[in-house]
Amino acid sequence: MTYRLAPLFCRPWALNGMTPRLIESHYERNYGGDLRRLNAISEELAGLDPAKVPADAIARLKRDEAAALNSTLLHELYFASLGGDGRAVPEPFAAALARDFGSVKAWRQQFIALANGLASGSGWVLLTWLPRDGRLFNVACAEGAPGLAGGVPILALDMYEHAYHIDFGANAEAYVAAFMRNIDWAAVQGRYEDATRIAPPRPLEQKEFGDVPAVSPEEVKAMLEAGEAVQIIDARPRHYSTRAEDIMDGATWRDPERLEDWIGELKPDQPVVTYCVYGFHIGCQTAIALRKAGFDARYMAGGHYAWKAIGGKVRRFDEGDRP
């Protein structure tokens, strides 16, 4: 495909402390150069026959294509971030910054610190909305590093030397201060509103157990640390438990196929959490059986390996753990 040039968004003559010469050079040489390079790579890729070209040659071109495309996209966002009064953050967006950073001042301090931290190198500083978590993040991307996977950048500051050396020489901090004075917050807020309409990734669900209450390993860990009375049942199948090396600290292993033999050991007035190896069928089925018997039972999502993945405490699984 052929990528089209985005018109310059800001008015270079109206910027506070940044000259038209700097913006023009940045737009023409760096953004324009990346766009031309991107189109050249795209054209070369379109003419290749993967069956006849070495895999490493195609891989190199695809890496170059991704780098050029990322650079053009970030440059377009950079120019679209300029042209306003950086001091006047609209109230709705100021509230969003306060929600995710504590205050507008705290956001500003962190964003500037990330930018100044790149002054001796190169890269980008991005304010990014992450649909998965439903919040804003400041992200520092050193040269060649990607941004947040799944994130939507809404504000971009170019920290490559070409973005400031004409006006500021090596004084990157003065450039950062000038950028902050010129942020177009109305445009940023518009991009934020668009970004927040993006749905987060669909949760992974076991449809056959969709109505069985689950609890996350983090929640179980918090229960135990708070000293809450909760009965943890390791319901990994016997054939698996015979070769298991560890068990969740605080859990009791019970054979899920012989539930009627041990259900009488449970205290009916205390909640029960069951888990299996990965949080699939066995842990869910055990929780269902216990709920039918009148217990407040839930299964731990992700099972034993989710517990270990969050750093949950385990102990050695001894023969004495298997009745």
C-alpha cells in the first residue's frame, strides 16, 4: 500500500518558544523522510516472492517497515500534540489525569522526568490509554523500544535530537519545557475520548463453567494475608498429584473423585476455595459439587500455576499430604 502524508496540524508561527524553522525541518526531513522510506520498503515488499527470497531478507524488510511505520505514526501524533496553551488542561481531562496520577502536577512532573531522562539518548515519551486496564500511563520508549502493547498513545513528545537541536542545541530540558507550554489539550482530550471507547480485550472464559463463582489468586493471597478463615482445597487429580513437587501453602490436597469421603471434614460456616492444575475442569467441578452440598465454594482461576505465577507461597508436597 501507499502511505499518504498527513498535513501539518499545528501552526508553526504561533508556537511559544519554538521557531517555524525547527518545525519545518522536523516535518520535512524527519517525518517526510520516514514516510518516503516507509513507502519504498512497502513497494519492495510488494514485489517480493516469499518462495524465492531468503527468509532473513524478508524479516529484515519487515523490521524496517515496522520501524518506519511506527516513526511516521508517532511523528503525526507529535505534530498533532502542538498548538495550544499547555497550561490550560480542560477539566474533564484534568480529572482523568488526577484519577490515574494523583494530580495534574504529578502527571506533569513524571512526564517531564521521563523526557529529561532521554535527553542524553533518544526516544519518545507517550501519554497512553490502555483499554485493558482502563487507565492512562506515561511511557518512555528508548530508541527501538515499542510502546505499551494494546495501548493507544494520545500525546507524543519526540526526544530525538533532530526535534530540538536547531532551536535549543544540547539544551533538551529547555525544549521539553517549550513543548509543555504548547500542548493542544483540546486535541489530546478528543483523542482520549476516542480511545476510551475502545473495548478492552475480551476476558478468557470457560463457557461451560460461566455461572461458577471464581476468585483470582491475588484475592486468595489477600485473604490468607489478612488471616481470613478460608478452606483451601487442592483438587488436582490423584494421578497428577503423585508426581507433583509442591503444594500451595495453607492448602489441603483431597482426591476430587472421592469427594463424598472427605466433604464431612469441611466446616460448613467457612468459605471454600478449590483449585486444580490450571483452573479448568476439575477445580470448577469440585466447586460445583460443594456448592450443591450447601458450601460457599469458589474455584481459583488459573489454578496451581497461577498461584505460583504471582509468587504465592508453596511448600513441598510430601506423601503425607495424600490420605
